[in-house]
Amino acid sequence: MSNNLSRRKFINRSGAIAAGSVVAPSISALASSFQPQAKLRVVLVGTGIRGTSFWGRRVAENYKKELEFVGLCDKNEGRARLGTQLIGVNCPTFTDFDQMMKTVKPDLVIVTTMDSTHHEFIIKGLEYGVNVITEKPMTTDEVKCQAILDAEKKSGQKVIVGFNYRYGTLFTAIKEQIESKKIGDITSVDFHWYLNTYHGASYFRRWHGERNKGGTLLVHKSTHHFDLLNWFLDSDPVEVFAYGSLEHYGNNNKFRGEKCRNCAYTDKCGFYWDITKDKRSMELYVHNEKYDGYIRDNCLWREEIDIYDKMAVQIKYANNVSVSYSLTTYSPYEGWRIAFNGMNGRIDSWEDIPWRQEEKVNQAELHAKEMNQKVESEDARYDEIVVMKNFSDHEMIKVKHSGSGHGGGDSRLQDKIFKNPDLPDPLKHAAGTRDGAFSILIGIAARKSIEEKRPVQIKELTDLIPVAKRPV
């Protein structure tokens, strides 16, 4: 049996383990039984920021023993060529996905293109007999979602969805508290996410500001949050009702320019962003505008923006839990709050709320004075979970803060996929197409609810049937 065939068989099994279905040896363990050059052959389509960094350079640097990039593809030939430098690989580049697949014959496809095109490359990858890793969201509407589900079933291959938030230390600790049943069965959840005036605004500056490209932030951004809810509650959503509007960005301003670089209002626009001071953005986007016309520093007030910047969503789950969720895109600070109400108590947690951060620092300073010794600044680097049972005092749980990406979730997700897919997964961190589908279906249902002014049943959208207890 050839090394390539053995590797292809393995990635079929490793894709299944990432979807939570079978046990397989790790990539590193299996690779050691072959010659040194027998590595997983990986191609990446979409060489923007996410592709060249998280799924590109980070993977190439950390998993050299397990895999090798054998092709990069992007419709923008300049970005594709630059991708080899940014990722640090020596492989051919393509503007035609089919040509790349036929030429290099990979074992795995990583999809990091514009959200609205994810389905195209996921389905083609499956049809070529190859497993696929896709950046979230899996896709942007219910028709494309169903097409992916059908293609996966037909092909016998697997799709892994890159939900890194699940793997973060704080979110994992919250999941553990829920599983412990300290507050009994969960009855309702309050979840509110705040994007600040830098991060929030960036979505409206980019292609994400147009719904036919990103599906609105209810799909592009909130898919992370909805997936967390599905995972926390271990149940499927059944009904969604939502409100949303565009009240801040887009045409809600008296002046607008073509793009920040040549804008006449830089002195009066608090959102002005000088892309020329961002070396990576200049190299990746500005220097390659001539190939596809994509403008990275678009005006936040342009008329083409047609997504919501204010969103409130009510979700009912099959296990009878109700959720109140909101997303704000122009907050003065970036952070989130979540609370779980249970039959016997309540769990609260949050991250990056300014006065809570300040309080933690002050507590560290107070402790230093009391102990008459120097306390390192790291003493304040923890996250908090408050568990309070009915008729009882609260318990403050401190979770060590991880300085790595997404609370340590980035490393754990990629280790699980590329290095140790056989590790036990008692909290069901790994995500496949069912997880990817139900996360976006909440956002799609919310978008439909806003447009049609009615509650939307999840079962209206695809052939997936919501259940009270998620299948393993």
C-alpha cells in the first residue's frame, strides 16, 4: 500500500474523530511508521488574513512533523503568491481550485475563503474524496447548508468546523460547572457580546458589511456564540425570534468617502483608519487590489452596507431552555457577559469588562501590601465564574487566563485535529457538520425572522431534526 493511500485512509479516520465518531491513532504516531516524507498533504484555499495566519503560518510552524502544504489557492493571484511568504512554505500557487486538486492530489483541504463561497470548496473537496476543514461559519444560508450535508453523506468523507472558542480555558471551565449540576437543570440563559468601535467597525469596513458575502454578523460572527450555546446546553435550537437594524454604520452618517486612504473627512471621522501604517494589510490587500479590486479600508458609511449593527435574538431549545442573546457592534469596550439560570441557582461569567479588570488589578495590589511582598502583574491574569446556589452564598471560581489565541482555544483545537485526534473528549469539544449547521441555522433563522417579522422554526430550514439531547 502506498504512503499516500495510507495517509488518505488515515485522514478519513481523523476527520471522523474530529466529528466525534471513531477512535484513531494520532497523526504523529501514524507518521512515525512511515518514511520521514510521509506527511499529510494539505492545501489551503483563501489566502487572506485568516488563511495565511491561523490556518497557514500557525499550522505550518507547529505541525511540521505531521503535515506539509502542497498548494495554495486564491482568486487573487497576487495574494496567493504572497501567501507562500506569509505562511513560510514552498509550494505551487493556483487561482483555479480544480487545477490545484488535480495537480497536487492532497489529503486535506482547508477552506478560508469568503463565507458565501465556503460551500463551493467544501463540496468540491468532498467530491474529490478528501476531508475538509472549514473556517466558521460553515456557510451563509440554509440551501448551501443542506448541500454541504448532502455532499458529506454522499462522499463518505468528513467536514471539520473550526470552532476554537469551545476549547478556551474559560469556556471549558463554564462547561464543567454546567455539567456538574451544581445549579440543577438550566432553564434560561442571558448572553450578550460587545464589539468595540475598532473591532466592530472593522466588519463594516470589509466585505462582511454586505449580506450576500457574509450572511450578516448573525451568521459570520454570532455563529461562534450560537455554537457555544448549543455546546453548553447540549441541546438543539427549535425556534428563533429576532430584531435587528442598521442604525449606526452605512448610510447613517452625513458624510462618506470612497476609502480611508483618500477621504476628505479624516479630521472629523473618529473611525478613520490609516491602512498605510499596517504593513501586513498593505502587502496582502493594497498591493494586490489590481487583481480583483477588493478594497480593505472601505468607508464605514458607504451605501452598500446592508447588514445589521444592532441585533437581539430569542432562542428556544428542544430541552425547553430559553435564551436571550444580543450583539452590539459599536461598544466603547470589547467583552461579553453570560448567565445561566438553573432550578437550584445561577452561574455568571464575563470577560474584558473594564471595571472588573480594574477591580482584579486593585485586589492584587491590596494583597501585595498586606503580604509586604511584590506581587507579579500575572496575579490579576485570571477569569471569573460565580456559582451561587439558592439559599446559599456565592462561590468565586478563578480560571487561569491563557495568553494564547482565544483563551488557549487555538492551540487545543489544532492539536486535536493535527496531533492528537485520539485524545479523550469527555466534554465533546470536537465539532463536525451537525454542529456547524445548527450554529449557523440560528443566525439564518434570526435573519429570516427580522426580515419576515415572525418566529422561525429551525426544522423549516434543512432536513436536520432538532433533538433535546445532542447525539454523540
